[in-house]
Amino acid sequence: MINNHKSVRWRRIFSCNLLFLIFTLPIMAQDLLVTGKVTDGHLPISGANILIKNTKNGVVSDFDGRYSITAKPTDTLLVSYLGYTTLTIPIQNRTTIDVALQEDATALGEVQINAGYYTTTDREKTGSIARITAKEIETQPISNPMAALQGKMAGVNITQSTGVPGGAFNIQIRGTNSLRADGNTPLYLVDGIPFGTENLGSTLISGAVLTGYGINPLNSLNPKDIESIEVLKDADATAIYGSRGSNGVVLITSKKGKPGKTKLNINSYSGIGSVSRKLKLMNTQQYLIVREQAFINDGFTEIPFYAYDINGTWDRNKYTDWQKELIGGTAYTNSTQATFSGGAENTSFLLSGTHYKETTVFPGDFEFSKKSVSFNINHSSTDQKFELLLSSNYLADTNDLLATDLTRQAYTLAPNAPEPFNSDGTLNWENSTWDNPYRYINEKYLAQNNNLISNAMLQYQPSKEWSLKLGLGFSDSQLQESKASPHTIYDPSYGLSSKESSLTLNDAKMQSWNIEPQIVFHKTILSGTVNALIGTTFQNRTRKQNGLYARGISNNNLIKNLAAASNISALGTNNTEYRYNAVFGRFNYARANKYFLNFTGRRDGSSRFGPGKQFANFWALGAAWLFSEEHIFNQNKSWLSYGKLRGSYGTTGSDQIGDYQFLDTYSLSGLNYQGNTGLKPTRLFNPNFSWETNKKMELAIELGAFNDRLMLSIAHYQNRSSNQLVGIPLPGTTGFPLVTANLDATVQNIGWEFEMQGRIVRSDNLNWTTFLNFTVPKNKLIAFPNLEGSTYRNKFIIGEPLDITKVYHYTGMNPQTGIYEFEDVDGDGLLTSANDRKKIISSAPKFFGGFQNNINYKNWQFDFLFQFTQQLGRNNNYLGDLPGVASNLSVEFNNAWSAVGDESNIQPYSTGINANITTAYNRFTTSDAAFSDASFVRLKNFSISYTLPKSFSSIVESSVNIRGQNLLTITKYNGPDPENQSVRLPPLRIFTFGLDLNF
Amino acid sequence: MKTITKLNFAYIILIINGITLLNCEDFIEIDVPDSQLTGETVFNDISSAEAAVSNIYSELSNNTLVCGNNKGVSILLGSYSDELQTYNTGIPEFVFFQNNLTSFNASVTSIWNGSYNLIYATNAVFERLKSSTAIPINDKERILGEALFTRAFIHFYLNNIFGEIPYITTTNYTINSKVNKSTTPEIYSLLIADLEEAKLLLASKTPSPLKLRPSYNAVKSLLARIHLYHENWEDAKNEANAVINSESLVWIESLESVFSKNSSGTIWQLMRNQEGLPTYEAQSFIFTLAPPPNRALSNVLMDAFEPEDLRKEVWTGHVKSEENIWYYPYKYKQIVTDGESSEYSIMFRIEELYLIRAEAQAHLGELEGARNDINKVRNRASLSNTSAETKHELLNATIKERRIEFFSELGHRFFDLKRTGRFNTTLTPTKQGWDATDILWPLPDSELLLNPNLLPQNAGY
């Protein structure tokens, strides 16, 4: 398969090269050759645009700021550069024109923001679009691009669920909209091509080491190849994505070559990572006290034979910090990227190759590595009528891990547990008295993932007003996962042989293509500007998945060889196809540079719905009023330099329900009877369901003061998602708990988003910009017919957020017995889950945000980002085991209650046989005492870089940098890590040293 | 210049038209996935139709109602009555042992939902197969008969556990979601109707190898049982007679072989999800540690064995500690996975028909016949002939014999106590939590919320 891929790739690159050769034809000579240098007053500006006014002819300044352009002596040059005021310079027969650009305070109107099918600017946008660029992504030593968004955007909440390489990030754009946990994924597009984030992995294989469904597909994108990531939030921005825009849209744009000098950039860093936060666990003495007391409490007069940890079988004086041994290692990160880019007036290209490698903090040799090649070429005809953009990304990653995350072992293993290895290096089973955690090192998880995304955009502009576009995309992902479990992971005293070794395989592929023709219209009508487009999309995606389980391996060295297995069984095949078709359009009208109206709409058809239900319409209307442009503000030259009111309303939808749900099918049950594999009815047959709809409303005000040195934006949104595709709850007499249908349930997300940007210091040598974003979300279930009779009854409450847990209310300890007590809500004298777990805990963040600073001082650049969240989370009371069983504990469980009058709030220990203590403890773990404040402030990212002075080398512009992730966490949380809140590996603290060379 | 613009404009209109036309429904029509089958295709082919039926048996033996793990009645009703003692407070059957069920109980809900899911599957088989023309008539009749039998079998258990329940005969969920309870006489006549039809369909069909599918004899056995429960002694006797005299069944003399998968006394049995696995019964009951980790046979049951009863030796196992001894059911003995299973879970065996006939005969005044049938069962267990003489004594002797013969099997004990009205007198002294209303399990709370037509809830909940 891999070979096949390579050949496809090479063919692609070869054909690209051909195009490149064809289009790099000599340019026709003109009357006058104008040359010069563009500077900011001191330093050269490379990449500035020099355009001949009223034509499309232009060039870009090179590395030294130099340019040359042929023009008529009467022409006028327009010189522009991002963040600088554009200058208009008549040539007036000169052949040398040096230009000094002034930094522009109000650059709002210049930065092109990608809105998917069109671009806009901060000034003109009518919708809510957040954005980060390569500049910000590059300061972070990360492998998953989602990590770059953490803490950067209002309304976008991202959490890292595990520190294991290849793990997933949970992303929520303006809250949870769907009642189905798997129906809340945003739509991802890479260069306009839908990027399938449905995991191809199998939890059977990766479940013990990675969260979610194995390796996260977004790891297949290389952060360093990304030019910008835009997140579309409100109806105005997302309605053009119609049915798939309900949960927001993430647009990922890859870097493109720019005309100018051919450049080679080499960027490399190496770093070390370690677990950012450790639990304070008991030492051996403390642990032994707990255990001995537990046996005393349980009425043992002597320690039984099976309590190896305290009866002398194990060394009672030994102490091992298992956190240090099992998850305390150093993960080494190494990344190198070379980018070769450049271009002439009409053609530019970029070619980059990246190698990234990351080892783990676990013992043993494990690593995640990825290699990627990215290529794109851009060509336009001399008359600018034709334009062609071709890009292709290929990434292969290998995740070689142990199949089990050792974090739980590290937290729970007795501190006096035996030496893991014998003197000869073999696993020590200490006469079968423990399950040596190092056995997991022998059980390997291996994922190999190949991902190709390629697209082409052809554009033809017959006149100034019209242009035709054709977008073509193709993507292919292949994942092969395996878990090899040799019999050596079990205690040899069982007498097992390689007959008990097993191999689990998952082989999955997903292929998709799309075609998107569009017509774009641009014209000045009635002293306003009209921008309009209409287009259509065809998308097809096929997915194939196969699982195999092999056991009875003749020799462990052959564990990967299916031929060596005596018994192979199929775990099922899942082949699906998804087709999608839409017509979309946009009509934008701008008048007098202060009134903006934007109408977008889409008619969508999806194969996920039955006949007659496949199509639906979505639309949105957005408007903006730049009131600062009104006469009254302009006249007074007030402190208010920019002011805009904007609002939008519209609908989006979701078809994230899985394929074929409307079909009447039988599926394989996996149960064998008389040698036949059983077939069972898959579901109740109902072809009459349709889209979930999300009505989104937003109002926002954007202000700029003191010449835009201070910018503020406040947005309020209200999204109501209804027609939920959870299915209608049915009584069991129908044979099924529900029938797939649109349930008239409504989920509301309301929120406030604040964003502030201040350019605190602006001078020649020092620039200091600070950004603050802050979000207050509120999620609420507004309606759910028949909730009490549905399978969701214990999960949701009308009027409460979706992520609630119903728990007992802990009322304290019984002063006589020291047993935990809980509120008996219905007063029947019994504590029952159904009647007394009535306290509602919501673990959704109350607010979250980020605070970023970029400071530039001469050649130095400092960037740092604090991320903060206020939330409740499950603490050690939930995550630990019953105090007294053979499992280590957080030190807060020291000093249990022992007699009347004790001040302790820890109930007496038990080894699990005291029913009162055990039952009370189980309730305790499902009570409000198992939740506590998990708010945190985290120094998410820190970066210092120093650009070496020109004198250092004349051919290389180089800089060195020191960067870090998750460097500091301030929290009161009594649990492992406030971000992932589990016994999974916490996010790592990473330090890197890097070098950036520009030739 | 103008003409060019006009031309361009025309092109653009053409393209816009094209785009709107391209938005076609044909494109998003997809084929059925090749990893699933539509309901229609399943019943156009004999092997897939068989797979749809045999999955119902798999579910019964692995996942619900009559399965041998703690999701089935052998354990749940065994603990609920006086057969099993629970030693683990953390397992779901503990509240059954305490007779402390609520309408929120997950095991109750899962038996209810699991059973009706299988009833749906039998109805789906019945409805679809009836209209299928691709299946040979002989196979078609046999499968239809099996489906009807299975539908009756599940309803019969539900009726005895929950009392009045809806009798579901269609897959239409709009009807089934608003369905009313059927009264016990209605259920009885529906059961009889289904089974009489199944009898006709299965009459001349060759039984499945190893009795892994319900046969003509199985239908008659269930009929005998139902008639017995409804006190139609004559019919019960006649159906039992027919089964006992059937040529394909032979009484087994050796207690050791009664539960072997080749046993000639077996009428219908179910296999696990994979050949070679032990039965769930063996896996759930057999223990080697003291005290028992989960469950053991109750003392009252062990005390009910007559001293020389061979069944105590052959069909129970035990673990001793210094002071105590605990017994477990050892009818099913295979405990490790092997190349081939040596036992399957038996649903009907010939011994039951003898005891049904004994009871029916006693009621009909045919005391000698009743005595002979009881002795047939007793003698095999090395017990002397019964001392019972009168009708009343013989009836008591049958119930006692049933208790010992069928202990830990499919809730026989609980149903016997219930149908003979002995539950209060028997269970009140031995079971602390027993109330008269415990005779029925609660209907799942969610069920009543979603379909108020099923109200009222059973008394006591």
C-alpha cells in the first residue's frame, strides 16, 4: 500500500514540475525598468508588493528589500506590505525608487481572513471568525495543530486528553450542541477539502493507551506547514457550510510559496518533555499504616497470607517512587523541517519536508514519528486571467507505543512493591505475588498511518467582474494498527506458552474526493460593492475497515505473522460510503465603506438520510455597521478610531449520525450458533428522519481606541440546536430502546466572548502587544420530550447543562462510626441511586480564556501565553481506590478517623470486606465530595528567540530559540492534572532549543 | 467589447444553470453497504435466514432470560426463591436474593428489554419469511414453526415473571409502543394458538442435530408445561405422554450423562457463542475458594435432599473450610475451554415430562400412574419408591421431586411455588425480605413512563 502511495505521489510531483517548467516562460519586455529598495526606515522589508496601479502587474521585494519592475514612465506604483500603510508613488520617469513604508496602526483592513469560500477582513467581516497564523503556531513545539489553538480563541475550548504521543484533543466551538456525544465535532477543511476526523482506529487495540479511537487524525497534519487556522463560529460564517457547520468550522490553510527570491528555510528543534504534574502519594511507612489499620478494622487478628505488601513477603522497608519509574522518564522531541520556496512574477512554489520524532516518558523504547512532504505551486497567466493552484501534502506517521498507559499503575502500585527486574534482566514476578507493571512493555501497540491530501484550484477570470473557479480535492488515509500481546505479559507460573499469545489487527482506509465549481461576481453597483458567488459541491467518501484477531502463535518472534497463528478470527468488516451534494451562494453588499450586508445560503443533500429527506436549506444573514466612519466620529478626531456593530442570524445543521441509519438492515451479531454467525436486526426501520438544525444568533461590538492601539470586541451568541438526532425513546415492547428520528429536544448555548488587544509599547526598538480573550459559556437543555422514559434519564436534566453528573450529596461523617453519610433525599431511610443521587454537578467550564504577550526588543522576541479555566473536576476521591486495599493513595488519605472525637475527615480504612465502609466509599466516589475545584492557570507556552545580527553571517539570516509548553500550572486541584482530569498520562511539560536558518 | 460581455454573460447563465441542475438526487443515492444485509435479502437465502433465527438462540443462551449467567432466570430466580444464597453484595443478583427489587432495577429492565428485542426478532422472521418465495417450503415451514415456538417460549417466561404483559405479534413500532397488557387468559390462548400452529409446521420435520433447535417435541413439551401451569390436566398429560413416547427420546439411566450434550433425554438445548466453550451455568456456579465468591446452593435446599440421594453426590460439588461446607450446582461440569464443548444448556429434558405427567395424573386421580412416574425419577437417583399414597401426598411428592430434580434450572422452583400457591408459606420463613407482592417482578419504570397503557404497576412496587 505504502509503495503504491509513493508512486502516486511521485507522479504528482513530476506532473507539477512539468507545469512549473511550462509556466516559467520569459516575461515580455516593457518600456522602463524601475528598481529600488523597500525598507521600514531602517531595515529592508522583503515580501512587499509593488504593483502598477490599475493593472494586475506586480512584483514582490526580495530578501534585501530590493525589487525591479518594468513599467511605463507614466505609471504609478502601489507599494504595500502587511501592517504598513500603502504608498502610492508616481514613477515620473525615474528608474530608481527607494520606498520607506510607515507602520500602519490600523492594519485591520489589510489582513485577509479566510472565510472558506471567500476572504474578508477584520474591518469588513459581518461574522465571527477567529484566527491564528503561522507566526503563532511556530512558537509552539507541538505535533497536533489543535494544540496551537489552546487558549488563543474566545469561544473555542480545547483540552488535551492525554500526554501520550498521538493522543486526541477535544475541541468545542461554542459549546456542546448535540445530545449525542459523538455529534459535536466541528467540520475541518484543509485548503478547502473536508478533512475526515472520524477515527479509523479501534478501541480494542488502542483503548488502554490512547483516549478516543486511537491515533487522532489531526496528528496527520503538520503544524509547521500551516499558514493559518481560522475558526468560523456564528451563523454568518458557518451557514455557507450548511449542514456541516452546526458545530463550527475549522479552516486550515497550508503555506504557499511567495514570489521573490528563492529561499531555503531550515528549522530545527530538540527538546525534552516530562510529566507536568505529579500526585503526592504515600511513602512506604504511611502506606503500611493504612493497610495494617484496614486489616485491624476488618477484624483480622493477623495479617493474612495474601497481603504480600505488609505481611513480610515484600520488603517492608523498600520504597520506590513508581511515578518516577513508570511515567517519570524524559520524552525526547526532535523536529527538523526544510522549506524551499520562491517564485517569479506569475509562478511561485513551495516544497517542504519535515521529520518529527517524539519518545515517551514510559520505560522502554517507544516513539512517535512523522515524516511529511508538502508541495504547492501557484501560477497565473501574464494577463492574470488564468490562475492555477496545486497543492499536495503527504504525511506518514508511526506510533510505536506500549499498549497500556502506565499512569494508573504509577498512581496505585504499592510503594514497597518488589524490584521489577531480576539481576539477569528478566521480569521479576516475586514468586507470583504481583503483576509486574513492566510486563506491559512487552505488549506493543503499533499504528502506521499514511495520509495524502491534495487539491487543485483553477480559476479563470474572463472579465473584471466575473471569475470561474473549479476546486478539486482528493484525500486518502490509511491506518494499520496492531496490538501484539505475547504470553510473556503473564506470570510464568501460569505455565502459558506462545499458544496464548495474540495479535489484534485493524486495517482501515478512507478515501474521499470532492469537486467544487464556483462562479464569483464582483461589481460596483449604486455606489456600493457587490461580492457574490454561487457554487456546487460533490463529495464522496468511502471507508473500509477490517479487524482480525489471531491467537495460538507458534513462536513469539513470529507474532506479527498471521501464518504462525493457529486460530484467526475476523472481528468484523465495516464498509461505508457517504455522499454529499450541495449548492451554495453568497451575496455581499458593502456601501460607503461602512454598511455591510452578507447573505449566505446552502442547499444540502446527504446520503445519510432516506429518500425524500435528503435535502435541506440553510441560510444566514449578517450585517455590520462601521459607525466610526460616520461623519460625527470622523469630524471630531475622537479617541475612538474604530467602531463596529455587527450581528447575524441563521441556521446550520448536522448530519453526524453515521451512515445508513435509514436502511432496514441486518448486521452480524458476532455470535456463532451451529457454525453459523448470527444475523440480527440492526435497528427499528424508519427512513423518515432528517437534519439536526442549529439556529445561531450573534450580536457583537468591536471598538478601536487611540489609533487602534487598543482593540476590544465583545460578542454575545445564542445557539439553539433542535431536531436532535438522538432518536425517539420507545418502550422496550417495541424491541428497541429508540427509533432513529428527530427528537424535538433543544439544546441552548449562550455565551459572552471578550477579546482585547493592546499595543502597549510601540517604538523602534521595543514593541509589546498583549492579547486577552475570555469566554463565559452557558449550556442548557431546554426541552427533551419523554426524558424520564428514555435511556438518557440519568444523564440529562431539563434546564441543566448537558455535561452534568447526578451524585449523592455528602453530608459529612457519622461522628459515632466515622462512616461517610449522604443526604437521603426522598427520606425513605434508604440510599438508592435512583432516588437519592439528586445533586447536580456540572463539570463544564464556568469561564475560560487566554492571555498572550508578544514582546519584541531589538533582535529579541518573547512570547508567552497563559491559559485559564474555571471549572469543577473529579478529584482524588473519585480517581483513587478504596483506602485500605492494596493500592497506593494520595497523602490526603492519611490519618483516618479511628475513634469518637477524631477530627479526621477520612473514614476508617477497609480491605473491602467491611460492607458499611465499602458501600459508603462507593457512594462517596459518586457524591459531590468526589468533585472539587479544578480551575487552573497554566503557562501554556513560552518562547524566546534571538535573531542573530546581520554581521554574524551575510548569507544566512538565523535565529535561535528556547521554547516551552505547559511550563507552569497554578491550581488548587487535588487530582492528577486539571486539564485531562483522569488517570491517563497528563499533558507533558516540554522544553526545546531550536534554530531557524534562512538562506 | 459589448458583445464579449454579452457572450460572457450568456456563458455564466449557462454555468449557473448547469450548477443548479447538477444538484441531483441521483448522486446521493448510495448502495447498501457490503458489510450489512437488508431485511429483504436476508430472507431470500436459506443460510442467511437460518442465521437470523439462530441468532435468537444465541441471544437466549448468552445474553438474556434463560442464559446461564447472572442475566438469566436460573441465577436470578434461584436467588429470588430459596435455591441460591448470594455471598457478594456487589453483584446484581444481591437485591434478588434480598427480594428487594425496584422498578429501576437494571437486571429486571434488561430481561424485559432483551426478551422483547428477541420477540421483535421472531416477529421479523415470521413476517418476512412468510412473504419470501426464495426459501424451499420445507425449510420455510420449519423456520416459521421455530419462530412461533420461540415467541411463545419467551412470552411464557415473561408472563410468569411479570404477570400480565403485552403479547407482541408484530414488528410495527407505532402499534407496539402503545400496546396494552394482555390478560392472563388472553396470553394463555395466544400461547396455545402459537404453539398449535408451530406444532403443525414442525410435525414432520427432522430435528436439528444435537437438539440445538426447537423441534416438534419441544413444542409439545412447552404445551405440556403451559397446560400444567393452567391446570388443564388432561391436555398436560396427553402432551407429556406424546413426548415421552416419542421415538427420538430415550430416558437416560446414568445421572452423570443427563447433562451431556449427546444425552438422548434432551429435548431442546442451546449452545454458547462458540463451540468449545463451557456452559455459562458451569462458569457461574462452580467455585473452588471458600467462602464462595458469589453464590452457592442454599442450606434449605441442601437440607431437602434425602440422605441417600445420588443427585447430591453427582449434581452438586462442594468446598470445605474448617467449620463450613458450601455446595454448588455441578450438573454442568465442563469448566475449561476445549476444542469441543461437552455440554450445552438444556431448556427441556424428558424428566420434566415425567413429572408433568405425574402431577397431571395425580390431579386426574390416576394415582398409580403418578406414582410410577415419580418413582422413575427417584429410582435413578438411588432412592426407594415414594411413600406417597393419596392424591395430596402425591402432589406434594411431585413438587418435592421437581425441586430436587430441577434445582438451579431455569426458575422451575420459583414457578412451582407460585403456581401451586406455596410461595408465602415456603418463603416467608426462610427469606427475610419476602413479601406476598414479590410474587411478581416490577414492570420497568421507564416502560410505564413511555407507555402509560401498561399501567398499573404490579402491586408492591
